[in-house]
Amino acid sequence: MYKFFKFSMPIGIAGIVLSLILFATNLYYEWVIPVFERSMEDGPAFSAIDHLTYYTPLIIASLFVAYIVSGQIYIKKHHEKVEEKVTEKVIEKNEKIQKELDAKAEFFKHKYYTNCPKCGAPREENKSECSFCGASLIIEGSKDNKS
Ligand SMILES: [Zn+2]
């Protein structure tokens, strides 16, 4: 769908110009009408076709106008969608970074026992819980001494 509308502006303008040239020069009319003149007698049917043929380039031109307008609308919506997706990704990424920073900030708020007060196992780097028994290694009250 995007490919169909991608070049709707230049194609549409070219189409309109060609249609208007056909209309102004009466070329299309001169090409087509003799075919009907040979095969039909005068009558309401012929005069209807005569009119239709005369205005066909204008009808085609208006179709090209519709093509341009719908193309512009579609492309605008398409770009908005792409933009929305990119924005969503950036927000997602920022949230992830923020969470990591929050976790780090939370970690550095506390002081930690170097050995587990419960089982005596040494604290692993960047862990706030004993990796052996799961007990908290936070020294209580250290939260309040932060500068
Ligand atoms: Zn422990």
C-alpha cells in the first residue's frame, strides 16, 4: 500500500497535466469519437457517449487529484505510525535504563555486611542478599546515614 502511494504526488501531477493537455487539445476526443461515429447512428446514446468522451480527460484528471489527496493522507498516517513506533522504542529503552539506575541508586543507599550475619558466607560483589542462605546483607539504619 505504501509503495502504491509513495510517488502519488509526481505521478498524480503528471497524470493531471497529461489529462488536461488531452482535454485542451481535444486529442482524446478526436481519437475516440470516429470509432463511435462509424458504428452508431445519431441518437441519445451517441450524444451521451459524445459527452462522456469529451469529458473523459477531466474525469481522469479528477481521479488523479483523488489519488494525490489519498496518497498524501496515507503517507502522513504512515509516517505518524513509524514515528510512534520509534518513540515507543525510545521510551522503552529509557525506562529500562531508568530502572537500572534506580536499582543501582537503591543499592548504593545502603551499607552491607561483608559476611552474612546469619550463615557467615562472604558477600558476593554487588549483591544485597546472601547468595548462600538468602538473608539480607543490608546493615539496618545505614539508609539514614547517607550524606
Ligand atoms: Zn547467609
